[in-house]
Amino acid sequence: MPSKFLRDPMLVASIAIIVSSILYLVFSFLPRPAVSVGINVLEEYVKAVTHLNKSSTAIAKRLAGFVADPGVSIGETYVNKDRIRIYLANITSIYGSQETFFAKVASNYLLIADASIDTLQALQIANRSVDTLKEALSLLAMCRVNDALNRFSVVEEDVTKAIENLSQALDNLQKVNTSLIAENHVPAVNMSRRRIESSLNSLLNAYILMKIAEMYRDEMETLCTNTTTLPIQTLQQLENEIKNVKPTGPLSPDISNTQNTLITLINKAIQQQQGQGGGRESCPCSSQHGGQGQVGQHSEGQGGGAGYAPPESDD
């Protein structure tokens, strides 16, 4: 015979509601397993860091004048980014937020994957432009101002784009929270960031030096030909502009050689005007480059400047 308990529908309903509420609260706060979308996300995280390490090493080597094979294609980096992005979208859909631990981790590795893509794009540009940029710097150091600027004009747009790519890569890496990525990935990410920052600053300073030459084209032609004198104020202004350039990173030998040659030339011109030079002197252009043959060596992309060793990969 049914008990009095079962005959009381209100009591049964109340108990059912209480039990359901307790179960809801318990299961709501239990950690859920990561979503499975056919993606081994841990493997993709490793790939993202590996791609970044390889691409950052390659761009630094290439700017130094060495042949650099990153060992990874731009297509592979896009696939890697897409898989992490899909995982992030699914995990966000399940948890309803990008503020969960799993989502935050994925977001950080997505930044790393993006940085790899931007760095590889900069490398593709460098492969077709860095030798010409080095040639332009060499020609400028030999006082062949018009030839140098003509060569620079061929690659100026490419150099600007490479700077933009490296700037974006660095920006993404600066957003990475290293406490949310695997501990053993942190050194590789930090080293890659330093390589990219060094490459960016190097490329930017080489660009600035060539733009100074472009801005002072007539004055530099006058300096190199020694046909007429320039006002000391103009010479000092030009000297200050050139001194503000920082020879740094993989292009530092090229930048430093050209910068030192131009500063020496300006100082001699100032001394002559101040009566300390004892007479007009020929252009003290760099003897390191010797002539067109050395420029041709840069064009092969094999050498690299003295004083800069190519970076080692962390792989």
C-alpha cells in the first residue's frame, strides 16, 4: 500500500526540486574536460613555439647576410593558427567565456602562432630585398650617393612592409602572458622575442640611414665631390641626424660602416671650413668595400657582416 509520503504530491515535487538544484550546483562547479574537436591542441602549442623559434632565427640570419631556411612553410603556420583558433572557439562555446583557464592558454598560443606568421612574412620579404638594401648601404659608404639611393628605391616598399610585419610580431609577443604557457616554452618564446626585436631595430635603423641620405641628397653629393663648401650649421645638422642612427642587430656592420664613413667625411669638411684641415682632401670613403666586387658579394647573400654572428636556434 502506498505510503503517506508517496501520496503527498507536493512533498514529492519539493524534494525533486531540491535534489535537482543540488545536482545542478555540484555539476556546475566540477571541472569539465577540454572539448574534443579532433585537434591535439597540446601538439599544436608545441608547433606554434617551434615555428616561432625557427622563423625568428631565420630572419636574424637572413638580415646578417646568411642563407636562412626556416624549415617551416607559411602554409604550415596558417594551419597551426587555424587549429588553435578552432579549439579556442569551441572551448569558448562550451564554457561561455574566454576567461576560463583553457581559453586563456589557447589565446596566448594563438598570439605566438600569429607572431610566427608575421615573422615568416618578413623573412619572405627579406629574401628578395635585404641584399639590395645591403648593396645600397655599401654604395653610400663609397660615396656613390645617387647609385645608393637608386638601389634603395627598388626595395624601399619591401623594407617598410618587413618593418611592419616584425612590429606586429613583436606586439603580439609582448602580449603573451608567460605564466599561461608551458614552463619549458618560456625560454624559447623570450629568446624569439629578443631576436625579432633586434631584427626590427636593425632594419629600422638601416631604413632611417638611407632616408637621411635621401633627404640630404644634394648636400651629400657636395660632400662626396668636394666641389663646393656647405655651411657649418648644415654639416652639424647632418652629422647629428646620422649620429642618431643606432647600429644594432644583424645589420649593424653595414650600418656602422656607412655611418662612420659619413661622419668622418662631415668632420673633415667642418675642419676645412674652420681652417684646421690644411686644405681640401679627397673623399674618405670606406675601403672595406673596395669597389663594386664587394657589393656583388652582398648580393649573393652568403657572407654576413664582420662582427655579427648568426643566432643559434633553440631547437
